[in-house]
Amino acid sequence: MDSQASEMNARLEKLERENRRMKKIGFVTVVFASVLFISGQAKSNKVVEANAFRVVDATGKVVGTFAANDEGRSFLMLTDSTGRLLASLQGSTLSLGSVDTNTLIRLVSVPSFTSGGLHMAGSAGKFDVTLDEDSGGPNMTIEDNKGYSSVLGRSDLVLTKRGKKEQTPAASVVLFNKDKKVLWSAP
């Protein structure tokens, strides 16, 4: 039992290191892209609009946007020439896409970077790590594209015998069917 716990701790530590690394890479990418964009503006005749900066490729297709949304919050979005998302930064959410697959990695954090989560999605399903108590965490959820899921950590479940909604502790595992009914749980 201790070896399983230490293996789980090692995996969580690795995931946390990767999360920190991804945040650093995202920050460096944003700064680098901003510097390239600003320095490139002085040397070229690219279009700059009052409420957005757009980067276009040689054919005129938009491959980068730095702008504000309808609520006035800024965002940076990088795409390939077909419009497929490569990376975006909106508020405290960094999203990284893949050109050749349907994979998307999303890192979410509040401004203090003390909570948030990691959200990844692909053609077979999704994987979420939620750390916010308001979002039902801490937990890790794996869900396939048919809706079946496994939750390690806190989860809300409805006990059919009592009909009462209860929350499992962080030290629990729950398997749900596609209708979100409990198939198995421990403890």
C-alpha cells in the first residue's frame, strides 16, 4: 500500500513540475512573440488596428491575434494558416493545441497561481486535474468520449438508496457510467 502511495506521490510531483514548466514556457513564448511582433512592426507595413494586433502570413491569412474580447479582457491567440489553434493566453488560462491531432492542453489558474487545474482533451476523451474547492477539487478525472469516467479524489455523487447528494473525500476512487451513475467506489 505504501509503494502505491509513494508511486502516486511521485506521479503528482512530476505532474506539478510539468505544470510549472508549461507555465514558464507559456510566459516566455508570450514575451518572445510580443518582442518579435513589436520589432517587426517598425520594419514592415503590416496592418495595426486600434483594438487589435494581427499577424498574417505571406498569403495574408491571420496566424496571430493580440486583442481584447467584448468584456475588455485581453487575449493572445496563435493559429496555423488553416485557423487551427496552436496556443492562446486569456486571463489566467494558457491553452496549447496540436497541429496534427485534436489534442488540447489547457492550464488554468487564478491570478495568484495558488490554485486552478490542468485540462487536456483529445479525440478519445479528456483528462482534468482540478485543484479548486469551488470546482469540486482536488481531484483527477479521466473521461472517454462516450461519457464513462473515473475520478480520483473528491467527487459529488448521488446515492440512489438514500437519494441524498454526498461528496466523497479526497482519498477516494469513483467510477461513473455515461449517465453519471456510480458503477463502483472506494472507500
